[in-house]
Amino acid sequence: MTIGSVVLIGVFDGVHKGHQFLLNRAKEIADGRNIVALTFDPHPMQVLAPDRAPTLLTTLADRVELLKIHNADQVAVLKFNETFAAMSPADFVKDVLVGQLSASTIIVGKNFTYGHKAAGNVDSLIKDGKDFNFTVDVQDLQSGEGEIISSSRIRNLVTTGQVEAARKLLSRPHRLDGVVVHGEKRGREIGYPTANLGNIEGQTIPSDGVYAGWLTVGINFWPAAISIGTNPTFAGERARQVEAYALDQEGLDLYDKNASIEFGWRLRDTLKFDGLEPLLVQMKLDCDQARSLTEQ
């Protein structure tokens, strides 16, 4: 049995099907070795170009959990700061991959770069492997639905409301994690009490509209109708909100509890109605459709 560890390197935002392919490859070749996923926090762009830093598809906690679900025995989280960004490719290999992670095989995509100003690439990593006695397993980028699967592609799908397409590439529904906060309580007044999700800054929020999906609070998991937007039917301005109505549930007290909302299907755009009655008619239709979809 070969000693050392199989190391995969990446941000792994979303742990999408492309990432899962690499993790499956690691399982295939591990032969008893530990599989270590090396990831970074915060996202490197937060340090290198903060004005172009993307929103995230997964929180760090979710990313770690998903990496472990998809075959990683351990997840190493490196703090990405200016000091780390300035590390030379050679030092990254010697100090991190070999010194800290005892890599005997490293799995990367063919576009992999590393070290200060991305000066290292697959060719230099293979060369270093000969000096430090590790092998490099280079994989082609995976395609899905006719294009390369990437976090940025999925992020664009989510922010344009295409949650069904994002779901296919993630292999699960896109999810937001936060805390249930107090809203205007208007939903409660009209018979549709919603959980208003706060503390979601930096996550990738779908475009305004109505969605079908699920609300999770603790051990409870409910089908839900989800609304994102500013509620233009009622007078006055309010901040954009993400709120979920747990279908057919009454008397829930969810304030200040950790919650997750998962997006299965987009139902419609946000509309402005001519008063409460047509809004209620449409909300019943939305809930009926959400109920039907989530029962599949």
C-alpha cells in the first residue's frame, strides 16, 4: 500500500458535479490512503480583487460537509490572505502539499495554477513531483448540458433564476443558509406566515420571483413556496427579502432559529397586483403548484 495522502486542491465553491468527478477519481485511486481536499477561505478573489469577488454558492461549513459527503476523508482549510497569496509555487509545494499534507498523489484539473501571481501550473507541479516523490493526476474539466461545469456558470444560472438548471449541475438544489428574522408580518396577517431569512450576505441569491422548494429548521423539513423581492403590491419601499411559507403548517415560531431554504423550481416573476384579492388568488395558485412539485 502506498503511504501518504491523495490531495485535491481547489476553492470547491458549490462542490458541483465537476468537483464530484475529481473526488470520485480520488476514491478510485486512493488504495487505502487518506483523501484530503485542500480548500481556501475566504475566496481568493476577496484578497486579489475584492471588487470582482463572487458571491458564494455554499457557506464554508456546507462546503466542508459536502466535500466529506463526496469522498474526502479530511478537509484542510487554508486561510487565503496576502501572505499566502505571496507564497512562491515552490514553497507551496514544499511547505503545504508535502510538509503539511504528505501528498503522494495530487489530483487537479488541467487549468490548475498556484503560487504567487499563479506562476505555477500543471507542468511545474509534475516537475516538482519528481523531486518530492509524488505523482500528479491531471483531469480534463467536466462538461454538463453542453458547457464546462464551473462555479461561475452555476452562479450565473442562480442569479438569473434558472434554479432547475443549476440543480442539475450541482446534483442538488441550490441552498441559502441563514437565521429567521422579523419582517413586516404581512404574510401572517393574510394567512401565509413566512420565514424571512436573514444573515445571507455574501451568498448567491436567485433573482426576484416566486419559487417552489423546501424550508429546513432544525430537524424539520417542509415543502415551501418561496418569494424573493420587495413585494411591489403594497405601498411603501422595503428591502429585498427572501421568505418561505412552509406549506400547510400553522403556528410555527421560527424567529432567531437557523434555517435553510432550497430552491427546486422557479414558478413566476414577481408581479404587482391591483390589491389584496388578486394577490391572494395568485398565492393560492403558487402554493398549489409548489405542493404538487415538491410531492414528486
